Amino acid sequence: MADDKEGSSGSKKTGGLLPIINLVLLLLVLAIGGFIAWKLMTMEQVAPTAQEKDMQTEATEIPEAEDEDPEAPPIFMDIADITINLADTDVSRFLRAKIKLELRNEAAQARVEQNLVKINDMVITLLSSKTFAEIRTPQGKYDLKEDIVYRINRLVGGKPVKNMYFTDFVSQ
């Protein structure tokens, strides 16, 4: 019994150094986090100057729309029928699409025809990177159309393409 009293009183060491170190580290982390948050909140957003705006490169500028005659009939151009495998990994799915471009004028048509191989490649690459879930909704199809028109206009230069239409769109 005497041994039990000595053993229990000997093993009853209070605290030690570990809780103090944990408390100091916690306070240090909170102080650093608070300082970083304070600096981010008080940081001023510097607006670009007129000189920096003029320094934009051709790659960063959005091409301007070409002049067009509002009374001229629209020019439509078919892109080759496209059949691709979608990017779904769980199930093998494919997409068959026919695309018709609405062009601004005859000059735009000539530029698009010159770059037709590049346009077909870009469209095939873009479509094959999409999954079924991304293109099955109306919003997904609309986003895809906007993306294709934007990329074609960037590829050709200017804004020769007004709009794009899916004349056939089958996915399985």
C-alpha cells in the first residue's frame, strides 16, 4: 500500500513544457494570420495608368468587329461534318455535329476559307475535350457556341464570324 501511494504521487506530474509550447505556437500562428489578413485588407488596388493601357500587345487586345452593310444578306458557310469521341472516362461517348457559320461579308468568307483546316482542327480539339455532362444542357451548348465563335475569330483575326449554328447535334 505504501508503494501505491508513492507510485500515484510520483506519476501525477502536472502539465510540463508541452502545453506551454503548444499555446505559444497557437498564439504565434494566430498573430501571423491576423497580420497577413490586415495587410491584404488595407492594400490599395492600383489602377493601370494610361501608359500601361497603351502598352497592350496585339495578343491581349480583343479584335474589333468589321464594318458590315446591315442590308446585305447574311453569308452562311458549312464546316465539315464532325464526329468525335467525348472526354468522358467512365463511358465511351461520341458526338456528331454539323456546324454552320454566319459570316459578315465576302472578305470574311475568303479569310475563313483560307483557314478552314485550322478551324476544323480547333473545333475537333475543342469538342473532344468536352464531356457529355458539359454539352447536354442548353446552357452547355450555348457556352460551346460562344467559345467556338470566339476561337475562330481569334484564329482568323478580326471578327469575321457573327454567329454559329448547330444544324445537327447528336451525342450518345
